[in-house]
Amino acid sequence: MRVEEAGLIYKTSREIRGPIIFVEDVKGVAYDEIVRVTTPSDDEVIGSVLDVSKDWALVQVFGETEGMDLNVGIRFTGETQKIPVSDELVGRVFSGSFTPLDSIGRPLSTDLRDVHGGVINPAARAVPIEFIQTGISAIDGMNSLVRGQKLPIFSESGLPHNALAAQIARQATILGREEEFAIVFAAMGIKHEEAEFFRAEFEKTGALSKSVLILNLADDPPIERLVTPRIAQTVAEYLAFDLDMHILVILTDMTNYAEALRSISIAREEIPTRKGYPGYLYSDLATIYERAGRITGEKGSVTLMPILTMPGGDITHPVPDLTGYITEGQLILQKDLFLRGIHPPMNVLPSLSRLMKDGIGEERTRKDHGDVSNQLYMAYAEGTRARGLVRIVGQVGLSERERTWLEFSDRFEKEFVNQGLYENRTIEKTLDIAWDLLSILPEEDLIRIKETYIKEFHPKHRRVG
């Protein structure tokens, strides 16, 4: 090693394996410390300390190591990765490493925040109780999102989760508090055309004015993918807990994130677990997800909607499986609905929002919301069962009551779940559509709804009144 004005430069690299450099004889190095790697041709690449022991360190490089030899200079800066934050971040577009992708330049701020922030202390968490309207009936009506909640979307390759993510980002709002609401949208491992789609969608609809976009491309270094969601959460925490805003964070696709984590684990020669993922996948995902929530005494909040694709539609795959343990429900997109032209192709029966009951009802959405949701679940489940019987006995083999349930399920998918890409429904509109569908059923079958609500909201009684 040699001493220069910038500090110690180590020339003790012993191995380069993918994006990992093994450095020996190091002193005083810390985990997550930023590293500057200088090649013999004086090119500089940024990295960070992935692992450290008494006299060696593993450095992960945020860039290409192809063609790099062991004669590189390694300088440990003594600092962790930090990003500048300010209220001017809203309306901006950045890369996965927080390099500006618009024409405005790097944010000018002396307030630097470590991207490896801590999770919210469970003792300081406040209960999520405020409804967030996404404008999508399948979510708002039956799987409501609540401020401070962690509600993932489980999808499959080929399904329109990107279009759904963009629609939620365009339409989401807290009723009566639009001026305090913003979106932090982070995409990981996406194609160039997908990045252009997101930028164009946000720009042409005006959603960019209330959003921060962070786009990591598929041909960017995999290491950068591990930092992207942490940058997004850091930005969200600043806007929420320093500026008292309500922030919705959308992360897509967390499976790409997990794949990058697995590739780094393999390069480190760690012992793999299920599907080759490292044993710490659960705790690693938790360090991202658990940064969302509400804090007692704070006005702002961070709500999280991670989107992930299930390889082969396998919900028991490690990424959706572990995500389900950390989050508060799941929204499931289904290929069968997509092939029948339903958008969003959301199967509401296995979908669940565990905090929905705390965010709906009188003074939050509408007093009949909970009962209507329960009745929709029951009616659609009966219709789905009748649809299964049709495959066995044919429609002529169904009873009159079963044919009514079948009609309900068909119309429920076409009129309630299905809606246009740019159709933004209020919660009142969603509930009114639900009542119109429930009017197909005999009134005596509406056993999940209070009699007083039937008399007030049922279309038959509204017409009489």
C-alpha cells in the first residue's frame, strides 16, 4: 500500500470474482463503508464493503469488473453511502444509484442521509387507520390500502403489473389531503422500454409533479439493484418524517432484487438455502419492508406496495413466501383473468388486506363499506363454485339459485374488477357499483349486510325513496 493525500490506498487485492474483490491486510474497515477502486489506467469505480474480518474485506463494486486485474488501488473512505435530500426531490427522476436522469442536475443539499437506515422501532409504531384511495375497485372495495401499511402485489411474468403500478401511482391519494401526498416509485432490473414507459406515463398524466422516480435498468450492475430500494426508502423517510408528508412507496420488481442478492451470495460462496437464495433473505427483505409505517407523534407516514413476480406462478417460492410473513396481506394477479381480458386481473378471493378493517367505515370511507365487502366475497365465492359445477354438469344442471350466483360472478369480474387503465373510481363509485351487482341477488341472500344498510343503499329502495 502507499500513502497519498486522499488516504491509504491498498494494493493487496488477492481475488476478483464477479463484482466482488477480496482485499487482504486491511485495518479499521467498517461494514457498508464506501470504497473507491482505481485501475492502472486511472479509471475509478465506486464500491462498498460487503463483509469484513480482522484483516480482510470483501468489496462489492458498483460497476463492471471485466478486464480488471489485481493491480487495482483500493481506498476505504470511512463513509457509508449517503444521498442528498431536500423538498426539491419531488418531480425528479434518478438512476438506481441516485444519479439524475433528468436535466436538472444533482440535488443541491448539505443534508446527507445514510441509505442503510434502520427499521421503525415496533414500540414506536402507530396503528394504520387512514384509508388511501387508489381509484381501483378491486383494491379500494375489497382489499383496502391503509396509510402506513405494507401491502404487496404478487404477479407473474407476462401479467400487467407494470401498468397496474403506474395506475396506482397516478391515482393514489388520501381523501381530503391531496396536497400532502407524494409517490416514491422505484423500479429494479427493468428493460429500457419499461423505463421509458414509466417516465412517459408519469410525465403525460402529470403524476411526475407529485413523484420521485428511481429507475434501475437490467443492464446496470446487479449490485446497484441492492441499493435502489434503500434509496427509495431513505427518500420516503425524509419526505414523511421531516416534511410531514404522506408517502406511498412502490417497489417493482422485488424478485429482481432477490435475484441480485442471490448472485452476490453465490459470488461470496455462501451456503445456499431454498432455490439457491441466501439464508438471510428474510432478514434482508425485512430491512427494507420494515422501514415503512407510521410513527407515534409524527404527522407523516410511509406506506409500501412492493410488487414481485412469482416464478411459474408459485406462491410458495421463497420471495413471495417470505414477503407474506413480513407484510400485512397480499394482492394476487391471476393469469386466467388476464386471458379473459380483465384489468387488473386481480383474484380477490385469495387476496387480503389485514389492516382494511381499521381504515374503512363511517368517517373514513362509508358506513356500509365493510358489510358490502363481506357480501361481495361471499357472493363471488358462491359464483366461482357454480362455475366449477358447470364444467361437470353443464349450465342446465344448475339450480335457479346457482345460475343467479353464476351471473353475479361473471358480471362482478366484468363490471367491478375490470376497469379502464385511466379510469379512476372514487370509493363512492366503487360501492355504488357493488350495490348494483348485489341487486342481482334475492334480498334474503344478502345475509352479510345490516338491514338498515340494505334499506338505505340498495338500488330498489333508492328508487322507491
